[in-house]
Amino acid sequence: MRYLPLTSDDRTAMLATIGAASIDDLFADVPAEARLEGPIAGLPDHASELAVERHMGALARRSRAAGEGPFFLGAGAYRHHVPASVDHLIQRGEFLTAYTPYQPEIAQGTLQMLFEFQSQVARLLGTDVANASMYDGSTACWEAIVMARRITKRAKALLSTGLHPHYRSVARTMAKYTGDVLVDGDPRLEAGTDWAALADSIDKDTSCVVVQYPDILGRIDDMTKLAEACQAAGALLIAVVTEPVALGLIKSPGEMGADIVVGEGQSLGVGLQFGGPYVGLFACKTKYVRQMPGRLCGETVDANGKRGFVLTLSTREQHIRREKATSNICTNSGLCALAFSIHMTLLGEAGLRQLAAINHGRAKAAAAELAKVPGVSVLNNSFFNEFTLLLPTAARPVIHKLAEKDILGGVSLGRLYPDNAGLENGLVVAVTETVTEADISAFAAALKEVLA
Amino acid sequence: MTALNRAGWRPEMNAAGGADDSTTFTGNRALMLEEALIFEIGGSETTGVDFDEAAPAADLGALARTAPIGLPGLSESETVRHYTRLSRQNYAIDLGLFPLGSCTMKHNPRLNEKVARMPGFADVHPLQPQETVQGAYAVIHELAEWLITLTGMHSVAMSPKAGAHGELCGILCIKAALEARGEDRRVILVPESAHGTNPATAAFAGFTVEDIPATEAGRVNLEALKARLGPDVAGVMITNPNTCGLFEREMKAISDAVHAAGGYVYCDGANFNAIVGRVRPGDLGVDAMHINLHKTFSTPHGGGGPGSGPVVLSAALAPFAPLPFVTKHGDDFRLIEEENAGEDHPQTFGRMTAFHGQMGMFTRALTYILSHGADGLKQVAEDAVLNANYVLRSLEGVLDAPFAASGPCMHEALFSDKGLAEGFSTLDIAKGLIDEGYHPMTVYFPLVVHGAMLVEPTETESKAALDQFIGALRSIAMRAKNGDPALKTAPHFAPRARLDETLAARKPVLAWEG
């Protein structure tokens, strides 16, 4: 038992100090009927590092890793190249095995990193302030809706049909129990967004309008007018960004007037990881900061006048305010925030802009190539690195046939909207810098074969 | 090159006002290295990433981002140095004993990190076709089986993202179960000693929260609880072992009473590490309990997450568990989502996060569990409890231990500030420990004890490490009792002295404004 340093002599000596005859004496408070004798039956005993690695390695090989061949999935999780130094740095024990920085004198490393992360996120999203992270984009989205309710004292949220259906599901789950009213629906297979119609739907009960940018079908649009409509009606505009790399190329939601911007930060530094852990981004205008959920890191000075950083405004949080807190969140995604921040620092503004431009260029090339496949067309009139293909047949079976040819060819709308037959021919395709020209050609050729 | 750092790196930044160490030009003190913000040392044209191709032209019209974003870049060498320097300003379990009560800072095995990075786990997309991610589903399923068996519960919801998210999962299951029964119960009872997340979670889900009083022995007052139960009470949230480090001896009676009154029992499983392999919560009448994989099963805390909070459920609550989840059919695994939940799982309360949960934590936790096995996990609990009692009995003569007389503690030892010299507090003891090379224990929690100090050594500390810690804490306790003024200004040897938290809150600076 390689992780347990006590020897049996130690245990004997310690029991003597305690004044207990045996370890069982220390569990005397456990009622007899709940006390187990011996290890729990039916479970294996401890194993060597080699044996465990072998077992887990065998499981890992049962999945087809994205990097093993052509890969075009997005829909809320994007595969980007992560520089080697990111993973090296986040594995430094002082970051990896630290706790939440509650003792700031010996946690300045984490705190300064969080301050830098918050600053990077705020600038990227175009807002004044950002918090120290949430679990992921979907939970951040719900927290934003709740925050808008607190600020506006209204409880009706209008969700764009372009919002990721999982994000919508999370909101629906919570709204069932909180009394919030959600106005939502499935997307339509149209080239543009539903934002103009949304602007017309705002009324005096509307707390917020939630739009995704780029949206679930990959569409991008200008939200300036929508922001103005929200402001005129006393509602807040919440923008959701699931692909932050896009903001190296297109205007940020904050620039266009969004009040709260949330997002999924996974695409920088974190990797796919089969859906988690990811890192929720949460940013807003300064005037709303005291209604924000989650941890915030702020600058201050120490007793000698040196600059330092602390967790602050914690009277919003559960450990102080308990049932009156702005959220129940405690643990967030600190290490993923670090990965995001390091990757962003390595890129810098110039690198981010170039990365974004390469993504967009590669996606445009892929869209052009795939649109040449007989019967296939591109839905979008605008996109960043992800677009929706319309196939002449249901996309889901096509996905499986492509997988047989070792091509992971996107996410079918049938998977995302199983109850909506009208969407079943849609296929959402993401194209990042990790996709090669050969991958695109192979995808197009295979798609042609499958559809033939 | 455009520099964002208009002022550049300012060596005098450290010297200014820093009378204690203004003797070096840089503000550094040998291995204690100061580090500026990336915004002060980076530039908007600098990058640490090379691309194989030039940026192609884009035609995005009015949507094109033209204004400067204000993001600094560093070369790779500067990046590595920046974050390495920052890391050295952190305390961590890799550096020493980290006795943070209720947080379970135990050793994080590196095998777990290696396994989590295998491409079949780290480089798979959550929406890949199911036939291409069978190995990932297998991990989720295998870990789920372990959690169910170790807790003696009916089933487990794997998707919650952290402990508090797990609490929310359990509370929503209770809401859904009540709804299915056609009952509108609005009250959740929570002991005063509970983690703040408990009442916050109940409120987040729309419940009203009421306190349950405690006994003199630091446990739930069963009679008071029984008196409050009624048709408006949806359930209770009990932490067991509780935040005083004590086992709730009457847990089964509590569960029976709550069930008899038509309510459900939520158990905060943050302290499951004290009983894993020795006690199954399912035998105590629990309906739902989250398990912090980052505590009991040693996935790293990472400076504040990510966590992972699977929730084990009783047969009564299992039908309401969230989507998605994994089922096994022969050698194959299937993901149950919205579209196929219909017949088998029609009462689900829905989805509480995008995708399937914290896969990266599942691989680490399963690796940890397989390494220990059933015998090792039992030893984990026993050593954790032994270490805590060793600390309790070694220090009870020096520090007030309010519940020591009531018997052994579980995995953590609780002390109060009673008996310290006038003007000396728990905070001073905590800051004194920093100078001794330790992270302080949890302070001022639980709220039910004045000036609480909650010490959780965990099972991964040797006797020698405990003896040194006990010596250090005894020494500081004596200084606090004797009124040593130097303790009031501790820490003296940390990268920073006490920080002005009032200033930070009064004039918030939450982003770089240069």
C-alpha cells in the first residue's frame, strides 16, 4: 500500500498514545448494525502500479482518440493543439496539489494567476470584470439567468433557439424548480439567427435574453441592436460563447453591448477530456459585480505595503452568506483556469488572432470542399470554425457509417435534437487548426461514398 | 513591438514601502522570487506559439474584431519562468502536511495523472459516436459500480461537477420525488454545523432552510429534529461524519424519523474518507449522498478545483436521477440520454450539465480506487482516523478540544480558541503555523465552536510528520497563551505578510487596469 506511510509499529505506538486498545475502539460511535467486519465483499484488493496501468490502458484503447484520424466534432467542445508547456506547468505540484487560496500569504501563486485569468477573460469577452471560473459553460449559463433575475427582479428569460441544447436542458431542469419562466425552442434550418425576432419578443416581464455566439449551428451575427432592445426594456443581454478562440477574429459580445458574457473555456489549454473537467467563464459589467456567483480574486496590499492578491467580495458566497448566497458554488475549475490562462499567455494577442484566422480559413476551405459532395449544402451565411451541413438524408446514420471508415464527421442534429425530425438532415461540422487538408479530402470522399 | 507594460517591470515596486527587505535591488530574496503580472512583462506582438502558415484573410465585415483586445503574450521561455515562479509562492500538499479540516488534503498519486492523460480518455469528444468511446463509458461504469458497492446504495448519478453540484443533484431528486408524490413540501432542515453549501444549495433549488439544533456533544439533537418534522418538511441535510469530526451516532434513528414523517435524508459525503470501507451509508438510511472524488478518492484540488461530485441514491430516489448515464449490456456500454430515457427512466429530473461529468476526475479516482482495493480503502479510513485521534490526544492538553471528552473523533480533530491570551485569536495561531512551514488548519469553521480550528491530517502523513506538526502547533499554542506579540504580526517568513482584505473588498480591483 504505497500511499500509506504508517508502519504497524507506528500504529501500535499511536494507539497507545491515544489510549485505545485497537482501531475498532476509534469507530465505537458507529452503531453496531452499520459496522462492517473485514473488507467489503466482492471487490478486489490493492494492486501494483503496473497492474493498474495495464487495466486502465486496456480501457483507454477501447476508445478512438480524436488525434488518431480525421476529426470534425465541435458543438460545445473543440479540439485545439495545446502547447506542451501548458500541461507541464499545470502539473507542478505547487499548482496541482494546492487548495483554494484561503491563506493568501502562501497562495500568491494561485491568486496572481487567477487575477491574470480574470483580466484575460474580461478583455477577451469585452467586459469589465470576470470571476475565477465556474464548472463549465452550461452551468455558467444558468447562473447568468439567475443573476439577471436578481438584478431585474423579473423571472422570464428568452432563450435564443441557437443556444446549445444541453445548455437549454440545464436551464429547463433548474427552472422547473425555481419558478423561472423560460421561452425557448429548437432552431430552424435557416441561414441567419433568430435575434431580430427575439428583440421583438422582449416585454416588461423579460429579465434577460440569452444568445449564443457563434451559435449551435455555427452562425454569427451582430448583437448590437438586440443589446439596445434589451436596454430599452430594462432586460439584460446574456451572451454565451462556447468557442472563445472565435473572439480572436470576431467582435466580443461585450463590445456589442452584452451585459453578462458566459462561456466554455475548454478550447484553450484544457482539451476534450470527454466532456470534463472544463472551465466556465463568467464576466459582466462592473455595476453587477456584487450579484456575481463564484470566487473573485482582487488586488490589495500586505502589511508591508507590497502588492498582493486575495479572494474578495466573499460576502456573496455560500461559506459566508449560506442560504442568502448568490450561488451554492464552492469548488470551481481552478486548474483548468490555469491551463486556459497559460495557453492564452503563450498565444498572446497576436497568436490568438492568427490561430483564429487559421481556424476560420480552414473551416471555409472545408465548407467549400464538402459543399461539392452531391446533395450536400452549407446552411450558414456566416460562421467562424463551425458550420452546419444539410445532407440529403438523416445525418445520424451517416455519422456511424463515417465512423466505420474511421472518420469522426461532426455532430448530427439528430443526436442534439432527437425529438425534432425536421432537423435530422443537419450535421454540425467543426474545423480547427488540428484538421489537415488531407483530413478534409478524406472526409469529403467518405461522405460522397456514404451518401451515394 | 507594442508593449502593454507602459511602465515595464518596476524593481522599486517591491522596495516601495517594503522596509523589511528593501536591501536587494530586485526585491527578491534568494529563492524567494518576485514576479510581475503578465500585463507588465508581456507584449501584444509577442507570442510563444509558432504556426505553420500565415493568417489567411477573412471577410467578416462589421463583425471583424478590429480594436485591440489587450492580451499580453510571452515567449515560451518567459511563460515557463513566469508560472514556475508563481508556483513557488504556493503552499501545496507536495511540500508538506496540509491539515485543512473538511478539505482532505491527501497525497495525490502521480499514476492518476499519467492515466488521465491516456489519449483514449483525454482526447475523446463527449459527442463521439457511442461505438467509438466504449472505453470511456467503461471507466464511468466501473467507477459507478465501485461507488455503489462502497456505499451500499442503489445507484449513482455521475454527472455532478463538484460537491455542491452533487448536493444540488440530490436535492433535485428529492424535489422530483415529492412532485411525483403530489406533495409540496418546502422546508429543508440543516444543522448549524453544516458546510455553507448545504443551505445555499437548498435555497438555490427553491427550498426554505431551517436550522436543526445540536447537542452538547456536537451532534444533531434528535428530539429537536423529531419535534420539527411534519408535512412541510421535504428532508434533512446531514453531514456524517459531521463537521466537528464526529460520527452521528443516531444517524439511523434520524433517518427512520425523517422517513416516518415522509421526508428524505440527504447526507453530505464530504467526509466519506473517514468511513470508506468500514461503514456503508446505505445501512444508515441515507437517500442521497455526494462523494467528493477530489477528497476521498484523491483527485487533485488544483488550487480550487476541478472537483467531481457523483451522488449515490437510494431506491426511492434513483428513478429521478439526472441524464445522461451509462448502462452495460454484455460487453458493451450505452449512454442513456434524453432520447432513449423514455421507457427505462421516464421520471428523470433532466440534465444538470452539458455532457457526462468530470471524466478526467473519473479516470483519476478509479485509478486510485484500484490501487488501494477494498483492503486498502479500509486502511485509508483507519489511518485517517488514527492520525486525527493522535493529533487530538497529543494536543488536548494545550488547546481546548470541546468534544474530546465525548470520545474519539473521526478523521479530523476540532479545537477552540478558549484559553488564549487576551487579544490573541485563532487567526494568530493559523498565521504562526505558516512561519513554521505548514498550511494552517481550517479556521472559524464549523461555526458552532468559538474560534474553531479543524485539523485533518489525512492518512498519507507519517508518524514522524505528525510528531513534527504537533510540536509546531504546541509551540504556537503556548506562544498564543503567553501573549507573544510577534505572533500578532505573523507570518514573517512568507512571500507576503498579512494582506489587507478590507481594502480589497472596499475598493475592488478585479482586473488589471493598466
